[in-house]
Amino acid sequence: MVQVLIIEDDDRIRPLLMRSLDQRGYAVDSAVTGMQGLQRAVETRPDLVILDLGLPDLDGTQVLSMLRAVSEVPVIVASARDDDPSLVGCLDAGADDYVVKPYTTTQLEARIRAVLRRTAGGRRPRHNLVVGGLELDVAARRTTLDGTPVELTPREFDLLRHLAERAGEVVTKKELLAEVWQQAWGGSDKTVDVHLSWLRRKLGETAAEPRYVHTVRGVGVRLAAPED
């Protein structure tokens, strides 16, 4: 059974989230402050931590940095705004993913499943993802192409990472919406298309002349090295 630690001080959100995850088969523990959460993480060694950024005693980035000093447990941070600078700071500090409030338990569980898959059930990946001259440092969330840094937004990195984890395989847009955007229902293919266009541009290619990102018409998209 997957053990989840929720570090959340909101007395309305925390019990609802605990009950929902418990009903879905998770073992759930909680803490209401950053320091208490750090103590629980060390004592109970959970498989995953859900970390609220708005804690009463410490900034979420501080909590994450302190947690990273003693543990490699995967962390999903929660923020009220998707453009919150603290959110970006947490990703740079080693968070594995994030959710934006308000979020549903279904969305959060999709994030949990994706993070645990990427981190082999609770171990943060130490290896890089390499596809031809494209290299992703998963832990540091950095990307290089032929040795040159590529500046990606958090969403673009998540999209590229998912494709790199399935390199050589055709990934449907429905899967990308579910795993990268957590929109299992009602999501728009246009959202994926726009981000793929931005990603191609940063990789120096186009849909008409692809090098890495190949569209398989009517099916999805495939990431492959040019020589493949």
C-alpha cells in the first residue's frame, strides 16, 4: 500500500483529502506545519509527500529544501496560483510535480500515479533521459540539445519528459492530457498541439520538418532520435 504524507494546514482541505485518498486505497498521514511535516517524513518514511506552499511556520520552498537534505521522497507541491514564483522555486528545488488549487482528488491521484511511475515507486531518478542528442536531467529539470541548454517552461518540460520516458512509442493526445495536464475528461487536443508547437520551436524544428517530435496522424505523437 502506498503511504502518502499530506503537509497541509487548512482544516477544511486536509480531512477531505485524507478521507478521499484513504477511500482510494492509500495509507494517509498528515501534518499541519512545515516542521511537523519534516518530522513525520523522517519518522514514517512515506512513499510520497503532498506539500502545501502556504504553511503557517515555514515557506514551502524552505520545507522542500530541508526535506531534500534528509530524504529523496517524491514531492508534489500544491499552490493556489499556477504562476506563483514559489511554485517555480519549488520545482527548481527538487519537487517532482505540482497541482493548482482548487484541484480534485481525481486530478491529484493522476499526479501521484505519474510521479510514482517516474520515480520507480518512491525513489527519485538519478539517471538522465537521453534520446539522441537530447538529454533531460530529471532531478534538476534541465534540458540540453547537443550540449546546448534549452529553456523550457515547467509544462513543456513535463510534456517532453513524458515523451522521453516513452521514446520510440506513439503516445496519444488523450494520454498526454491525462498525465501532463491531468485532464482525463473534456480536455482539448488543441492544448497539446499548441504546447507541441512551442516545444518544437525550442528544439529547432517544425511539424513539417521534424527531427525529434513526430506526429502520427490520427494516433498521437512519438519522440525519437533523428537517426531512428
